[in-house]
Amino acid sequence: MSKLVSAAQAAGLIGDGMVVSVSSSSGLGCPDAVLAAIGERFDAQGHPKNITTLHPIAAGDMYGIRGIDHLAKPGLLKRTLCGS
């Protein structure tokens, strides 16, 4: 049995009000597909809502990897705790 899930399946595991930790170094290793899937799920279903993200370094960059910007939607993010 595989333990791998798609980005959409991972996004489906996140419930309202949860804390989501994002590990990346700007654009390097950024889970962009998962963050995009979370944003797309919110657009389609209105969930998850009021989540908190935790990431020590910015997730995404200005060179085409949107990262955390996928979650910048009213009602989706309650707060974000981040470093740089």
C-alpha cells in the first residue's frame, strides 16, 4: 500500500482552524502544488478556513513559485507565523 498522496488529497486532509507547517527555503523545496491545491479547494468548497501557517523561511519567491501566495484569500488564512 502506497503512502504517497496527491496534492489534492493532501489539501483534503486540512480542516478548518488547523495549523499547517510549511518547510521550504524561499522557492527551494516549496510545496507549491500542495499550497495551490489548498487555495483551489478553498475557492471551490470554502474550506479549509481560518488556518494558521507556520514557516521559518518564506515559502515561494518572485520568480514564478507563488508558494504561500496561493493562500492569500480572505477567510482562508487566520494568521501566518514566519521568518524572513
